[in-house]
Amino acid sequence: AGDFVAGIFSGLNVFIDCTGLSALLFVGPTLEPYLDIAVKHYLIGFIVTQAVVTLRSRCQQPMITPPGYEVMPGLCQLSAFLASAIKTEVHTTCELLSTVIVGASLVSVLAGAALIGMSWHPAAAKLPEMIPEPVKAGVLAVIGWNLWNMSIELVTSQTLPELLRSEELLLTQRGAALWLPGQLAGAVLWLLLRSSEHPMIVPLTLLLVFALVHAMRIGSGMSIEDAQKAHWLLPSTEGKPFWTFWASLDVRAVRWDLLFGRTGFAHVISAALVGPVLNTCLNLSLVQSTHKEQLDFAVELRAHGSACASAGAAAGASNYLALSNTAVHHKCGGTTRASSWVAVVCAMSFLVVHETFEMIGFVPRAVIATVCAYAGFDFLWDSLVSGFAPTAHYATACATLALCNHFDMLSGGALAMLVHVGLSTAFPASRPKRD
């Protein structure tokens, strides 16, 4: 019974995450009408990744591999770059749609190849742990800042700095009704999860936001269509059979020149490294300590690498090991591989029963903004706020945040390593003590 409950719970959480991340990836009037395609893209990625990991991993306890939020800044930058480079005309919609989906799948394939390559030299899996702590903190702060920014942009179509300069959106009742619910709910969710790890906190909070937005909609006399036009709700989508996902992709229309150009490929590599590669390596090390189980890193890296590569080959989105989802899965009673298979079947049911995609138009944008705001607050607090101190360590973390935002994750990270070396040399006394 515990395995069944845990599997259903994880499957439902995955569908919610798939909807939210799809809305972040498919931003703008050209891509938003195809949200159902993006949700299928993420569901296929989870189903393939989770199935391969469950089959190939030798870990005694189940590991859950949901869609990842850490990879989203890189993917969203890639999507925005492609949208600006491909003219949004009727005959180019397929071109943009296919290029974004293939680009996101390419992230999974490259991440899988990197993890499989590391499996032949398991010591390479320790490389992420060798990144200087202040640089690592700065990278996490970049992810947090971008997720917080996404929580604003999703509901207002403006970035956080633009919102702060816009009195119409920032101070008026109409504008505040768009961005304030998600920010407040995100802050409340962050406070609750800091004091308790109960698995029902997240779903109940999101359900409350869902009910609140629809109560506001009904109270103001808005129809579903009006609320969608006012950016309160996600746009309606047509529920089509799952096999239409592959039919909607045209490999001949993919702009390979953009994907493998300097800017596009930098976003792809950045998303692959910061998302699946970095998190899989770090989380496998943490699984070993939290589960008190000795893992064969070569086997686990091959399992997770082949899962990522298989998901990408099936045109699925990037999914990878998440400790928080795995911990919740265990608390709900998931203790054997059977619970992982139940999660796969649950996610597959959403994919097969295509009428579920027609419900996307009822989902408030504030629900997704809540999750992004919570994740943004959490990353920023852990990486910068809680560790504030006038030291070279803290200065390097702030410099990493500034450099990665000004350039990109790869260039900014490389420059941050140089800053770390320079500051550590100039102020050796400020280096953090090692145990």
C-alpha cells in the first residue's frame, strides 16, 4: 500500500511540475498555444528517465527523477534566444517549435553522454565537489535569481527589474493582482518548509492558491477566457493523443545553425552542466550518505547517463535525480522499485488520457509562480543571505552572481574561478576553514 500511495503521489507531483516548467519554457504568444506539446515533452522525459533508472540502478531504495528546476534558466535563455532569432510568422511556427523541443532534448543527450563518460573514470564524478564553495554558492544564487525572475515574468510578461520600474504593474490593484499572490504564497511556502517537512505542505499550498485565484476571478465577474486574456490563467490547449507530439516535430525545420552556433550551443552546454550533470553527481554522493548505502558510482553514473540520453533520444525533456522528491517519496511509503513503476504508470496515464491536457487552461499562473518564487527564495537564502559576511568568500559568491548574469553561466563561471583565485591569494586569512 505504501508503494502504491508513494507512486501515485510522485506521479501527480510530476504532472504538476511538467505543467509549470512547460509554461516557463513556452513563453510568448507564438509558443504558448502549444503548451500541451511541451507538457508531453516533459512527461515523456520523466517516463523514459524514471524507467531506465529503475531498471539499471542498483540502489536498494527507489530514486525519483522528476523534471528539474535548476536546468530551467539555461533552457529558458535558449528558448528566448531562438524566439528572437526565428521570425514569428505563420510559416515559421513549426520551425521555432521544433527547434526549441530538439534543443531541450539535446541538453538531455549531451548530459547523458557526459555522465556515461564519467562512469569510465568514477573519480570524475567528484569534479563538481572540487568547485570552490564560493563559486558554487554564486552559481546557486544565479539559479535562484533566475527562478525568482521567472516567477514575475510568467504572470506580468516583464522581468523583475522592469516590474520595479513600472508603476502601473507594481502599484495598481490590477497589476498587484497578477504578481502579488505568487510572491506571497512562495514566501509562505518557503517559511512552512523551513519549519516542517510534511509531504502535504506543497500540494495543499498550491491547491489553496488555485482556489484563491478562481475565487478572485468569480468575484470580479471574469470568465475563463477573460482571465486567460488578463494573464491570470494559462491559455487553453487542445487535448490531442500523445502520438501527435512526435508528429508535430519536423526535423527538417530545425535550425541546427542556431543550436550549434556560439550563443545557442553555449546555452545548451550550460543547461546540461548546471542541470543534469552537476545535480546528478552531487545528489548521488548525498544519496550514499543519507541512505547509508555504499553505491557503485560507475554503475549509477551509467544508469543515470543512459536514462538522460534515452529521454533525449525520445525527444523528452531533461529529468534527473532530485533528493527532495526522493525524500518525499520515501516518507509516503515508497521503499521498493515497485513504487517507482507506479509513478511511471501514473505519469503515463496523464499522457495517454489526452483529455487531461484540456485542464491546462484552468491552471492559474500564480500556482507556477509560487513554486518558482519559493525555489528562488530558497536558493538565494542558502547561497547568499544566510552566509552574509564581509569576507573574500562572500565577495566571490556575489561576483559569480554578477558575472553569470552579465555574461552567461559558462563564461561567468570561468571568470568567477579567476576571481576566487585572486581574492584567495590577496586575502588568505578569509578562506573558509576546512574540517
